[in-house]
Amino acid sequence: MSRQSLAKAHQKIQELAWEPQYHEPYMKYGTDYTFRKAAKKDPLKQVLRSYFPMEEEKDHRVYGAQDGAIRGNMFRQVQERWLEWQKLFLSIIPLPEISAARSMPMLFQAVPNPELHNGQAIQMIDEVRHSTIQQNLKRLYMNNYIDPAGFNNSLRNFHTDYCGTIGRQFAEGFITGDAITAASIYLTIVAETAFTNTLFVAMPAEAAANGDYLLPTVFHSVQSDESRHISNGYATLLMALSDEDNRQLLERDLRYAWWNNHRVVDAAIGTFIEYGTKDRRKDRESYAEMWRRWIYDDYYRSYLLPLEKYGLVIPHDLVEESWKQIWEKGYVHEVAQFFATGWLANYWRIDGMTDEDFEWFEYKYPGWYDRYGKWWENYNRLALPNGHNAIVAEDVDYVYPHRCWTCMVPCLVREDMVMQEVDGQWRTYCHEVCRWTDAEAFRPTYQGRETPNMGKLVGHREWETLYHGWNWADVVKDMGFVRDDGKTMTAQPHLNLDPKKMWTLDHMRRMPHLQSPNVLLNEMSDAEREAFKADYNRQGPAGRPAPKDA
Amino acid sequence: MTTTESNPSAPTERSVPKPVFTDAEAGAKEFPDSSPAARRYNYFNPAKRKQTHYEDVTVEVQPDPRHYLSQGWIYGFADGSRGYPLHWTKLKAWGVDEPEPPRGVGTGSMHVQNWPAHGWHEFRDPNEEWEQTLYRYNANVVRQLTQNVENARNAKAFDLWTPNWIRFVERNVGAWMHIEHILGLYVFAANERSGPTNMHNTAMAVNSAHKIRFAQDLALYNLTLTEEIDGFDGSAHLEAWNSDAEWQGARKVTEALTAVQDDWGEAIFAANIVFEPLIGELFRSNLVMQTAAGNGDFVTPTVMGAGEFDFAQRDLRWTVACFAPLVQDKEFADHNKGLMQGWLSNWVPQALEAARTMQPMWSQADHKPPRFEDALDRAKNRFAGICRDLNLDTPEELKQ
């Protein structure tokens, strides 16, 4: 068998293709797409005989590097600022990975092309690899990094914390609703093809600059599998395009998937890269620069645009709007500021910004200091417990934001916030596109067309709702974000591990009770709600209250 | 030039991150949660005294609103179902009828304190499969197979095959690849979205990988034989699979396994508990591997044997570990036993009918294997043993 060429071997395994003769397979997952005219070859040409040894070899390199890192005391050089954010990232990412594995059966059924099923099956196995190898990396951090808190209760935290719901879109979105919308457009066409570049390439590069070479070791190994998945998505997309009836759905799904990925991934990865690093060399790329290179040039211009000639309607306006959000409206900075405002509801420690950081931000994002500098100075001033409250309850010119019902990131670019009564409830959205996603796209009809397979946005989508009226100490305790002495908080707004400098539940006890913005919104009269919206849209940047004189 | 001016001809320093000593390694300081006891995942109860590596990388990755998922699932299907619904099989594990915590305004997380909240979460794959075990095992299999076949090729071992044996392998061993492929993709992979926990779904994904690999092993072996043996028809397996009467029974049951309506439990049970021992092992062990040596073939049993090991030593193990506790479930034992007995009554006759249609294959080689009835008896005994392991009654239909 060893002498056979890959092309020949791949050709041979096509003989396995199955045409049912006695029973049709049960179709569990529906789609509103049709593939009547579809014919596309498997672009992967991967056979398991070569796949398994290849992955084993990749594993050898990963686990060898991990041994080396421990023997070489890598953690003596790891920046705590950086690794603390990994408590969030590595609590999120194993679920999206395993969800990607779970999404592949949806494609077996929805895409009637046995030749593609081989590639989808290999992707399924890859994703099991990614999920478990990432859980294992987190385990290694927990065992060897100075502060295991947040790693050791990682999945409980992720399932409880508001960041979990933001991250879970990048998982549940792969496996629920219309099979093609979820497993093909959202997962492979947009998430894997566009945004894994910043997730699995740009961010690990930043890890290395912060003394952590295990994140790049693991995630570059993961990313080397992604190219196959991108091919899966591309092949399915071309099949979908060959049927005119799919064009409207493709346009809808690309708009939803692009915007949601931008809202979720740019929020998280942008924050990790910009606010989790100690590398402030002026010539290192900012997240905006990385985004321009990886997303705008490599994905939008090189991948998406050429598909226009096949009839794909590209969401040019949303690509440009995303860039505007990042470059002009400070989206990443607003998110980082919110994470730090709500440090007490999290399970990692968030370091304050220093003069060196300020200088770098001002160099990369001119005008940054005027917008955000003062607030970060206040963050540092309030970092150690000293008779005051946590920053969220202090007067630092910051209005606690409402959450977006769709992407669940707060409505941070205040001027863009819109609201609508949907399903009998007033909801706030961070942007018109998020409103459209909930109120129009995820519905059983779309622009007059029946879309009976489209999914729904469900669940308790505003975290604060669950804790409306609660004391903060009880909130933190209920979530389980407390260290093993029973009172010191897992999260801290600084990196000082001196127990005397750490916040405890006692400090939380004296704070005002937590209020749910959405509950309060729904208690307002119509006039009050309009006034609230008008005020909210005049707030910012950096969460500042609306100017009084306007 | 003053000393403060830069010298354009001087070599510029490369811009690279500078290593910094941070002393951020375990044990460098003492503070709450710095002790070794804090260095373990503390959000689940291990099945045994000490949590395993497998559990660490698998348990709780797929969340559950009955445990920590306080905001609930955030996407739903059009019919309202969301996440990993427990009713995607008719089997029940204790606790499944308990409602999810009624969360809402001001309720807090309502984490379930008595964990596990239902019996599905007690399942652990006895093979402890995760990515490292998966690749080590399968890479070893394909490496060994490649060496076996290469050695046979170098030794001109295929020259010893009789014409009848060549026909047998090209048609029948070849036809078997289709069964493995269909089971791998359209039964095991097709159901790995449907199980109630990450441990179930990962076990199904691994089972699927075994099957798909084995199907491809057979296909590529078939390709080698086409290249090595004059007159070996590499497409005869398609004709046999599509047309030979002795294959249509097995094909019918295989396809029926893909058509199980909305019940991952029944599909997996019928495939690994009924189909595999009564048809799979009957063909692989009790026909091909018993017959090959007498017909001058020492290679085919090594290829078949790899697939046989997948099932006998790994796939059956997790399946028994999955289903056996349900028969003794503290709340739903009777329900589950009745259900599984019903599945046996439905699937065993189909499997036996298919097995009997395969009987002519026992006469096709020059050197005959043990009699078909003896082979079928062995398969039945094996199946009856599996039923005993599951605490199920051997179905009456087995006497057919």
C-alpha cells in the first residue's frame, strides 16, 4: 500500500461512495438550502492511512515542546498579564472546537455529495483533537503557572460567567438551527476561514512575545488542520451557489455570520492582543493592523471578493463597518474597558495599563489617551482595596452599559445602540445589524420567504437578569469565583498576589446591589424608554455620561 | 556628528521581544489557591478516586443547564429544542425527568448541587479515548498494516493465492469495505451530535474513525491487490455489493441502521450489540480469517484482524459500558430493559436473515472454512454472551 500515490489512493476511496438501495438514511437536521444542481469534488484528497501518522507526528512535536517548556522553566519568563487572559480564552475555546466536531453530521445529511463526506469526517476527528489538546494545554498551565485559580475551575466558570455566553455563540452557532447556516456558513466559511487567523495565528504570536511558546505550539498545530476545513467550506459554498434559490439565504447568512464573528471574536481576541501583552515595541503590529492584514486583505479581498463573480452577494458594507468600528469607534478599547470595569464578575486577574502602555496605545491609535487614559488611571488608583469600592461602583465617568440581546457583548459604541420590542420584551442591541439578526434573520420567514429550518435565539441572554437585586458578594460566591480560603476572590484588578492586597467577599459586601439594565428597561414607560435611548446614544466614548449641556 | 546623533551606517538592532524574568512558576509565592491541592480541575467528580487524564480533557466540555449552564442554551432549533436534548433517544437515565432549574429574574445561577443531576453523566469511556490515544492507536494500525502488506508484496506472497481465492477476496473482502464505510459515516458519525454528554459523543466519534479507517484500509488493500495480482478485478467489489444475492441481506440491514428514526441509542445499540457480533464477526472472524490461511493467504487476516480488534477490544467495550448501567438504572431499569429487549426482537431476526443469505460464501473457496452453521453458532454464542454482559435476556428470535 505504501507505494501508492495519494491521488490514486484518494481516487480509490471514492469507490466507497454509497447510494442507498433499501433504506434512506434518517435526516435529522434540516436546511432551507437546496442542492439540486450540485456537483463538486472533494478538495482535500486526504486518506486516513496518511492522516493518522501525520497527526501523530504533529502530536509528538506538541508534547515534546511541552516537556521542553517545563524542563526549561518557561514559566519563569511568562508574563502574568498575558497568562491571566488565557484563563478566559482556554475556558471558551474547547467548546467551539468540539462543537465543530458535532456540526459535521449536520453536513453529512444536508450536503448530498458523498465525496465531500470524507473531508467532513476527517474534520470531525480533527476537532476532537483540537478540543482535547486545548483542554490539555490548560491543564498544563494550571499545573505549572504561579496562579492556578481560574484554570482549576475553568469550565464551571465558563458556563456561569457572562463571557461564557458571548463565547458560546462561537459554538452553539455551529450546531443549532439550519444545518447549512450553522455548520457551513457560520462555521467554515466565516469563522474558520476568516477569524481563526486572528485566533490561532495572530494571538499565539503575541503569546510568544510574552514568554509563552506553548500557546503557539498548540495553536499553530491546530491551525495547520484548519486549511483542510477551509477547503470543506469552500466546496460546500460553491455547491450552494450553483442553485439560484440559495442566493437570498447566502446573503442573509453571510451578513449574520460576518457581523457576529466580528462582534464576538474581535471583542475577545482584540482585547487579549492589545491589553494582555507587555510587548510594546512600536513596530509590533496592533490588532487593527493585524485585522487589516488577516481579515481585510487575506479573507475579504483574496477569498470573498473573487466569489462575487459566482453570484455571491458580499456584505461589503459590513466589512467596512467592522473596520470602522475597530479603527474609528474604538471597539476593542471599549470592550477591554468593560472587561476591566466588570473584573469582579470574572475569574482572572486584569492588570492595569502603565505609562509604557499609554505611550504605545497613543502611537498606534492616535487620540487614545484623551478617550481612555483617564479611566485607566482611575483603574490603577482603585486597584488595591483601600476603603473604596470596586471601580464599577465608583464615580469614574462611566455608565454601566446595556447588553446586546444578539451578540451579548454590551452596547459599548453608545451612538449605535438601537432597541426594539421583540417577542413581547424590550431589547437593546449594540448595532442595527444585531437587531436585524434577532428580529428578522432568525425567524421562520425571511423577506416573505418560508425559512422553517432557521434557528432561534433563546436562553437568559442578559447575565445581569439572574442577579437582579443581589449583593455583589453573593453574586461572586454563587458563581464560585472564590479561592480556597473561602473569601479571597479569584478575580483581581491587579497582579499582586500578596493576600493583604487581594479583594475578598467582605469588600464586595458593602457595594450597592447589582441591577439588571434589561429588567429596568422593561419597567420603564414608553416616554422614559425614549428618553433613556436618547441619552444613551449621546454617551461615550469610553462610557462617559452624555454631556449635560447638549 | 555629535555623540547623540545616530550613525546611519551602524548596524540596527533587530526588533524582537525581550525575555523578561517574571518568576511566574508554580510555587514561587504563597497565597490562597497556591497549594498543590488547587492544581486540579475541581468542577467535576471523577468516576474513581483519582481523576484521570481522559476525564480532565473530556468531562464538562459539553455544558449542561442542569449543572453550571446558568444562562441556558442560547441557540435553539426551529422546533424549540436546544443544546443536546435528552429525548434524542428513548432510553432514560435516572434524573432525566427532573426539570431544569427554573431560572429567571433574580434567581442566581441555581447550580445543581447534587451532581450528577442525571445518570447520563456517569458514563466514562473505558478506553479513555482522547486525541492522543486516538492518533497513537490508529497510526500504529495503519503503520503495521502497511508493513504487513509491503512484506507480502516483497515476498511475492500473492503468487500463492488460488484463482478461487482471488475471486473471493476481490468480491467479498472488497464488499465488506462498504459496510464499514456506511456504519462509520452514516451511523456512528451521524449520531455523534446526538448524545447527551461529551463522553458519549466523543466515544461515537472515535468509533466512527475506526470504521472509516478500516473501510479505507480495505479499499487501499484492494488497490494493492489490483496492482500486484494479474487478473485481480479492483471493481468487482462494486458489482458484488450492488448485485450479489449473498450481500443484499447484509446491505439491507446496514442501510436500515442508518434509517433509525431519531434515536441515537437504538442506532448504536443495533450496530454494536446486534449487527457486529451476528454479521460483522461472523464474516470477518468466522469466515475470512478462518479460510484465508488454507488458501495460501496470510495477509488478508492481518488486515481484517485490525478491524476485528477495533470492534472486539475497543468499540464493544465502550458500548457495553454505555448500555449496561441503563439496564440496572435506579429509576428506569424496567423502561430501558423493555426498550432494549424490543430492539433485540426487531434487529436480531433481520441480522440472522442477513447472515443466512451470506451462507453461499462459505462454499466459494477451494479450502473450505468450518461449516456455516458452526460459524453461526459461534456468532450466536458470542452474541448471547454480550447480552448476558448487558443483563439482557437472550432473545427468543436467536433460535431462528
